[in-house]
Amino acid sequence: MNKIQETFGIKYPIIQGGMIWCSGWRLASAVSNAGGLGLIGAGSMTPDLLREHIRKCKAATNEPFGVNLPLIYTHSEEMIQVVIEEGVKVVFTSAGNPAKYTKYLKDHGLIVAHVVANVKFALKCQDSGVDAVVAEGFEAGGHNGREETTTLALIPQVRKAVSIPLIAAGGIATGAGMLAAMALGADGVQIGSRFAASEESSAHDAFKKAIVEASDGSTVLTLKRLIPVRLIWNRFTREVEDMQTTGVSNEALLKKLGSGRARLGMFDGDTEEGELEIGQVSGLIDSILPVNDIIQNILSEYKSVQKQLLEEKFIF
Amino acid sequence: MNKIQETFGIKYPIIQGGMIWCSGWRLASAVSNAGGLGLIGAGSMTPDLLREHIRKCKAATNEPFGVNLPLIYTHSEEMIQVVIEEGVKVVFTSAGNPAKYTKYLKDHGLIVAHVVANVKFALKCQDSGVDAVVAEGFEAGGHNGREETTTLALIPQVRKAVSIPLIAAGGIATGAGMLAAMALGADGVQIGSRFAASEESSAHDAFKKAIVEASDGSTVLTLKRLIPVRLIWNRFTREVEDMQTTGVSNEALLKKLGSGRARLGMFDGDTEEGELEIGQVSGLIDSILPVNDIIQNILSEYKSVQKQLLEEKFIF
């Protein structure tokens, strides 16, 4: 067992990233049943809805699962109470300061991981007693760090700085990608986009189809002046990018953004006017598969690439 | 021998990226003598100076070496004549269309590689008869693709699309990075930043020091409206970024840029007013070393990480 398998009590060191509008109880329990760690993405939920998803997830799996909690919402403390009351064992926090809730969560018996995009916050995680740090690179979908450090550059720098278990995120969808992340110093991987396009994902079929059709260059990190987010290019994204190059105010951008854009695109399936949050690795995803097949494919490719590296690639 | 070792007749599938103001005959010959492929970076040279560097490089090594020719200059054809007249065996072209000169270069007996940043141009390389394609990710220093695809996302997508030998570039400075690139489907690696901070690099000591002092977040991809280039944050970079967010004209940006900014920073050592072109992986570089040590360190780390992957990382 490596550090990530041990920390979370899971069979394979594969975490399913918590994703708004994609990862409810159905996806999370499928990933946990397949030997990974499923995460309910609480970012798009009210406290009541989160409670419902946790209860359904408990009914659907006996394996460990967790909740991803972005710490940017006003109801964060209420969400934390739900997680504790419902006896969830694992929390992945993101988009905030790990010093704020880690001690409280750990005092209530939770295993805590926190998502970062730079070395400074990885160190802060370690100092705060976080059990594992997720380092996420620029290629990741959805909200993203301001330094724009890619997974390939970020993981070895975080590895050098901290000794706690390290999970690589951003740009990983395959066994080859997982092996690359492990070579760079990760103990496990967090995979989002590949699971967004799974059968068990709650994303709208039109969004899943957009992921499958994406190629390299289909996404862009936009809205950098507000909170950077990686989206598929569509009418909305093009209009926002055009506004930004002409130097409009943040107020005008916020007005254009409005509310509910992510739900509109990812859950309701308006692929031109909605926000479609997905990673660059969507260019590699060409099918919608059941979660169990996705994980088995990753594992078998991991093995075969490992063999290639030893026997064919470069022998000296 | 793998495909890259065979194609270029080199001991290790490690290419030293051609870099303006860093990679003259001294660096290129040192890399070739150490078993990699050294490239003279012709981008900052006149045809006469290139001829001088080629002659000195031939005198300094009996191993294969090459010339990197960015195809954006008005004197590209004159440079090609110099390369042919001087009997250089290898050319890496970049920043242009591979269809333009590849046949001509190959008809004159040269081995040709071309640098791309997306799948479309990788396919164009293959169609043009290029011997090897270099796929370079967003994290790379200097001039860079517009799609911003990272090495981790780009290499498997290019690998899926083409069957010609594939060299990964961008974000690679170590044996772990090289192994990750090979896992993703590359047959070899192109390394720039690590060699820019070598003893044999012709960069100014102040620039080498800036590379060693860089951490994650020290660089930014800027000047996107002109030609995107990754630079270290300094006074010049901050001023340019500020100008861009206020929506100034391209003319104003060009005026601010002026001429000779790269030479000023990288060769003359003005680290505040000059352009300092370097990759995100500079955050991992903490010493100025002789080329031979750099290559031996990469190889020994490659071996040890390969062993870790097999014996410790994740066994199933």
C-alpha cells in the first residue's frame, strides 16, 4: 500500500475530482465501488441537497467516499456541519486557506485533503496538519490558480517542498498520465474530466458530447480578472474573451457572467451560452464509459506503459 | 537504440533546445560531447555569426550537432544556405510552416526536426516528411503556442496523431521529468532552461542567477497579442502586463518592447529592463552546473525513478 492507499483506505490511488454539476452521489459511489475514492462535489449544492447526496452515497457503497468543499461560499460552515453530522470520513477542501478549518475537521475525526496550485499553499497545508495535498496544474478544468503553473512543473516543486502525501491533478485521464504523475513525485492522482464524461456523471449529455468532441486548443483559461476558470470555447467564452481584450470593467464582466452559467452549460446542456468547465485533457477523451471501465482502462494502461518504459523506450 | 537515438545518431535521447543568447557553439558542443544533441540557437545570430559558430562547433566536437532556425526572420533563406554550405547534418526549424523548407533541406541531406505546439502542425510535419517532431508545451520558456496546451496534455495527443519520432519539450529539466515525458509517449526530450543555467551557456551570469533564484510563479506567458513569450517577472514584464490589462494598442506595446530587449536581459544581464526568456521549470533549477554533470544527473535520476515506479510507488 502506498501513502494514498493507506491514508484513505482505498484499493487504487485514484481520486475522482469533486466537480460541480457532474459528481453527485451516483458518480462518487461508482468510483468508490470501483476501488478509487469518489468525491461528492458540494460546490453546486445547498446544505440540504448535500445531505441528501451523502445519504444516497452511503446507501450505494460500503467503500470510503468523501465530499469536496470549496471554501469560497458563504454557507461553508453550514456545509461542514452537514458533513460532520452525516459521518462522512473524508473531506477535500479547496479554493481557500487550509489553516481555517483543518484542525476543526480533524478534531471531528475527518481525513482532510486540500487543493493547491502553488508551493506556498502546499507548505501551508503541511503546517496546518492536512493529511494529503492535491497539487493542481494549469491544464485542469474549472477554477484554477493564478500562477498558471502546469502539472509537469508543479508536482516536482511541491514534492521537493513537502513530505505529506501528494496527489497530482490537472491533465490526467489515462494510465500513461497517471504513471507520468507518479514519476514526477505524486503518490496518487485526482482525475476530473475523464469522470465528467462517464455514464454515472450527472452532467447533461450535451456537455458529455462536447467533452468527447474537444481537441487540443478547445479550452481556455478565462475570467482571469475575477476567478480564473478553464472553459470550452463556445459563444459565451468568445464573448467574454473579446470583452476582456477591450479592457472592460470587472462590473461589466460580472454582469455578462450573470448567475447560473455553469448550471446552464453543464447540467441543462446549453453548450453555447453556458459555462463548460473542463480540462485540456478533454482532447484525449473520445468516449463516454462506465466508471468501472474507466478505472480498469487506466490501470491496464499504467501497467503496459510501465513495461514499455523498462523494455523499449530508452535502455542504457 | 530508440527512434531518437537512431534518427540523430546520439547516445542519449536528450536534445538541448536552441535558445537565443544562450546556446552558441560552446554549449552545443558540450552537449554533443556529453552524449546528447547540441543545437546552436541561430535566432539571435546574423548569417556570418552563425557560420562562425558552426565552424567553432565542428572544431570542438566530433559528435552530431545541429542548428535551430526559427523561420520568422527575413534572412531565413540566407541562414539555410549557411547551414548547407557548412555541412551541418541536423536542423531544427521552428515558428513557421514545416511544409516550406523541409523538402529542400532533406534534398540537401539534412535531418530535419520541427517544433510545434498543437496536433494540427504535428500532422503537417508528418505530411511534410519531417524526421522528428518536437511538441512543446505551455510551460516552456521563450516563444510559445497560442493554444496554451501543456506538455502533459499535448504529448499524448500528438502521440495519438502521428507515428514519426516525437520529442517532448517544455517543463523538462530532470530525470523524473524525462521519464514522465517518455511515459506520455515521447521518444526523447528537448531541454532548454536547465542548459541555459549551465556553465557553458553564453547567458550573462546575472540571467543565470535569476534562473536559479526563480520559484513557481516566477514566470508568465505575456505579449500574447503580438507573439506569446514566457518571461521572468521583472520591471519590464510588469509594465507590459499592466499595459495589456488597460487595453492599449499593439503599436503602443511594440513601442514599449522596442528592440534588443532579449539581448539586454539575457546577454547583457539587465535583469529588470530586459526580456528574460525561461521556462516554468526554472523553479526546480537551483545550481549552475557543467553540461556533463547535468546530463549525468538526468540519467541517474531517470534510472532511480524508474526503479521507484516499479518497486515502491504503486504495486498492484
